[in-house]
Amino acid sequence: MQADELLAIVTNELEERKAENITTIDVIGKTSFTDYMVIATGTSERHIKALCNYVALELKNKGVIPRGIEGAQGAEWVLMDLGDVILHVMTAQTREFYQLEKLWSVENTEDNTELSYADE
């Protein structure tokens, strides 16, 4: 399955199941292990588990099995590795604390200026 198709299924399922603040980050060229990161907020631990279960079920119906699911025990943050898409579903408090959007939105700046040291 193409990355764009996978992304569409994941975001569609999250929207239908009332996930909040769904954000997609294009990390093509920034990392070699995935193309997209999807970050969503669940209203409770139960909601987070349900969101991930529904995404996994929909993907299974399409013949896609997640490579791994981490964090389902505590459910404050569940990560689903879908290959070309990594899904993070977390509580609002956990999302605010880790600020993944900020981490992955750092732009690559090519600064060709030489550093000058005071000791030189």
C-alpha cells in the first residue's frame, strides 16, 4: 500500500472516531524510517485505546498489519508503527509535555558561515 493511501486511512479513521487535534507531519527527507507522522489527541486513556484499535482493525481489513504497537498498557501515549506512517495518539497533557510537533518541525538550515572563536 502506498504511503498516501495509508495516511488517508489513518486520518479518516481518527476523524470518524473523534480524535482531537489531528496533525500530519511530512518527514520525507528528514528521516529514513518513515514518510509521515500523525499525532492525535484522545480524550481519555480508554478513547486512546479505542482509536488505535479502530485504526488497526481498519488496516487489517485492508491487508495491512502494524509492525508494532507500543504503550497500550498505560495508554497515555500509544505509538503505532505502520511503516510509512507512524501514529502517535496521546492525552492532551502528554502531548503538551513532549511537543512532538515542535521536535519534527525544526527546519534544516544550511548556514555556511564560519564559526569564529575568541581564542583564535
